[in-house]
Amino acid sequence: MKVRILVAILSLSFTVSAQTPVQQIVQTEHAFARMAAEKNTRDAFMAYIADDGLLFRPGAVNGKQWLLEHPVPASNKRPLLAWQPILAVVARAGDLGFTTGPWQARDDINDEKPSAYGQFVTVWKKQPDGSWKFVVDLGISHPQAVLGPAKPWQPTGEKIEEKVDEVDVVAARNDLLEHDRTYAKATLNEGLVKAFNSYASLEVRLYRNGSLPSHDRTTSAAALTSTKGQVVWTPIAADASRSGDLGYTHGTYEITDETKKITERGSYVRIWRGFGTYWRIVADVTNPHR
């Protein structure tokens, strides 16, 4: 199970109907983390994952089914898993969004120091009953502690859209998946960095194991120059908001050297924002299979 930990999470009470969608998913993320800290991570994941939600173990699997088939073994230790969001983005239709932030892990709640650090990216989707459940959860680990806010972060300044023009979600989903395929072809034809610069937004966040996330296109492209060999992306699926301005894709990738030997393979998740008829990458996460 992906370790995501840290944070003294205050008890929060709120009325969902009085909040904007971005406030709703942040409060849901806080409640998710609080349940993991107070109870255990497995139960928290079972409570907050959508029925079709994906975990990566190491490839994409139905998260609920995987959790049911892999109960936590008995132990005299109680691992501490905690995390907190520092950024949240929600589609104009208020039906799809994502959160990201730092996590830390302790092998036991009484351990003085964390045993691991990293960053998570979670995609949330509004359910028919009005609740938010996550549909994708993936992250990276790195050796450096990253502290979040002293108090649970709360977004401000967001407004509820009074009227949103809706799109054909099936068509938007297919368009986004085709856009991801086009990016994959551009990577092969033009090289990883050039293709990335063409498809990424200025504020793109790049997540790669072993390093802190990059928070803009320039530093992200510079980080990608360390990738040696040819990268082959294989898109699997996509989903998009009813407003057609936010979506995600996921798939697998392989990196091969000059002898065509595979040096790395894994899964990826990309979050895209729609600008008219064009999509731009706003978050790019890879997770090598071990």
C-alpha cells in the first residue's frame, strides 16, 4: 500500500452544501487522512475509494478488490500514515478534481522519526450521492522531508460557477485519450523533452521517484533531461469532467537503452486541463514497477 503520512489533523466540522467544490475535496482529503491516523490506512482507503477507483500494485488494479484480497497481516506495531494537501484543483463543473501534497511514514506510531517521505497525487470524482471518492491514487517517494502547513490547509478565494456549459463526456474522454496517444508518438518522434515542452502547461508539476516535484515547465523539462534512453508510453484509459476543462489519463511506460534493453518500466498518471479544444499537462507522475 502506498505510504502517505504525516500531519496533526484537527477535528473539522463542515457543511458540504455551504462550500465550493474545491473546499469540499480538501475537507474530504483531511477527513481521509484523519481516519488513517486515528484508525488505520486500509480502512480509510476502503472508505474513501470509489468502486472503480484505481490503486497501483504495481500496475493499475481495482483498489477495493485489491484491498479486500490483501488484508493487513497481524503485527504488534501500528504504522502511522499521514499526509496533507497543499494544492487542489477542481473542474468548473465541480465533478472532478485533484489534490497533491507531502506524506511521511513511520513504521510505528511511537517511532521518533519517519522512515520514508514523498508526495501524493489523488484524483477525486463526485459521486451520485454528492460525496467525493478518489478514483486514482499515485505518488512518489524521495529522501527529503517536506513539511506542509502547520494547520490543515484550506483553499480560499474560489467561487461556485453558477452556470457551466457541459460537454459530451464520452467524446471528451476519447479526445483526451487520443491526445495522450499523440503525446506518446511525439515523444518517440521528437524526444521526451521537446514533446513535454509542447504539451505541458507553464505550471506543470512533475513527479519522479527520488526527487522533489518540479513546479513549472522549465524546471520540469530540465529534470527530464536526466532520463536516458527512449521512453514508450502506452495509454490505457481516460476520464474527463462534464465541463471538459479537466481530465486524466493513465497507462504504462518503458524506457529502453541504445541496445533496446528495457531499463525501467512502470505506470503513469497524467492530469490535463482543457483550454478550448486543446489539452495541456498539469501534473505528470510515474511510478516504476519493482
